[in-house]
Amino acid sequence: MERLDWLADNPRYTRRLARQVGLLCRDMTNKACAQLLHLHEAAVKELDKRFMQEWLARMPTLAPRALGIDELSIRKGHNYRVVISDLERGRVLWIGGTGRKEVDVAPFFAALGPRKVAKIELAVMDMWPAFRNAVESAAPKARIIYDKFHILRHLGAAMDEVRRAEYRRLAGKDRAFIKGNRYVLLSHRENLSPERRRKLKELLAANKRLNTAYLLKEQFGQLWDYRRAAWARQFFENWRAQLKWQRLKPFEKFAALIDKHWDGIVSYCHPDNKVKLGFVEGLNNKIRVIQRRAYGYRDEEYMKLKILTAFLPRK
């Protein structure tokens, strides 16, 4: 049988058509691409899948210095996959596992190889023990850094718990100030509109406990500005000392959580450990957009290809 260079593996279409479908599917749904090119949706999916597989095969295997480790929820029922990315290059490296245990992370390090694993210096993750155990087992010299946004999410949960407790405790007009202002309290003041700033001012003036909790929440963000571990610790001790006699149990639990995981938080103070912590959070948002655009991929391999290629440079 004669082979033609311009034909793909399937002689029913050309390589140029497969490339065109793959490029279009980066910015539009498969259904829209099928309507534009007058193709069946199954054919569009197959062409897109082959295009992404060939694209990834041409990409070199990286030796990352800073890893980002997070989990991806693919369906209801606590069904997770592990997502590992290169924070400095802004690229997803691997998606795998059947959960978020230590054994689900190990195949990545095995595939990377001992020479490239030895070059890993930083690992950014949330405070899930399995991720830390996996990194310490495979790359013991890597420094652990806990994700700033994950920590602040715990702080926001503490703030919200104080708000709900105050709402249950009060009644009448005092309760009216709190109702409907959840995101006003959780947002930074500079990000609020003038109308919401006015509501925040009225709320804090009307409730002393919420005022104290809000000031503590805003003040805690200064922790990541320090360049020396001793100064960061002194700031945290002073911040925790302000909780005394305030009857803010959620903030006390949060302070205990920070103290327990302090080594992974204070690591960020070192100048060599400054990496893009926001990439992990942005990665989660982009994955949600990919899943929402397809209303949930039933083909898990196809979903992984979509995520892996979404962060590759456009050419």
C-alpha cells in the first residue's frame, strides 16, 4: 500500500485537517468545531485526541526544580487524581493515580527517574500528609512549601465560622447587619466596591467581635512579606497573642494549625524559595473551565490530554 506524507494514520483525513481541528478545539467546544467543519462530533474528538497525543510526544521531558502537587476531583464521591506541575515553566507535567494517597504520587517520581528527581529543590502543596510523605520519600532534599492560598482558605473558613456564630447569637436589628455580608467579610477591603466598603464599615462598627476577627484576618496576610524566618515567627507569635481573651475559637484552631505546619510555611521566607504560588490555584480554575466547557468528560484519557496540552505554548 502506498504511503503519502500528507495523510494521517487514518487515510480518511489529512494531517493538515487534524491539526486544524486540534487548534480549533483549544478555544471552542467539540460541538462547535464539528458544526464549523461539517464533521461528526466523534470524528472531531478522535482528530483532537490524535493531535494532542502527537503534540505531547514531541515535547521534551522536563527536569523541574519546583513542583506543584494538588488533587483533581473528576466526579462526585471523593474521586481524585493527582496533578503535578512545573511551577517555574507554568506547565502540567503529570496526571495520574486513583486517589490522593502516597502510592498515587509515587509513579510520577518513578517515571521521572532518579537523576531528574535529584534536581527537585522545592515542592509546593496543601497540608495533606500523603503528598508530603511521597515527596520526602522520593526527594528527601526537596524543601516543602505549603500553598499560601490553601492556608488562607482555612483562615477564611475561620472568619466565616465567627460570622455564623455571631448571627446565631444575635437577634433583631443587630442580626440584620450580618445577613448577606459573607463575601464582604471574606474579601480584602481594596477589592470591594464603594457600596460594599460602606456595608463593611457599618458591620464592623456594629459588631465588636466581627471587627476584631476581620482585623486579625487582614493582618495575617503580612506573614508572607518577611524575608527572615525569625521575623516571621515573631510576627506570628504576636498575632497569636492578640487572640487571648477574644473568645474566637475558630481563630485559635487556625493558629494551632499554623503552628503544627510551621516548617512548611516559613520555608517561603527564604529568597530562593520564591515561586509562583498562584499558579497552582490558577491551574485549578483552568481545569474547572475545561471540565465545565465539556460538561464533564466521560473519557478520562481525553480529559487528561486536554489539561496537559492547555498549558503548552501555542505554535
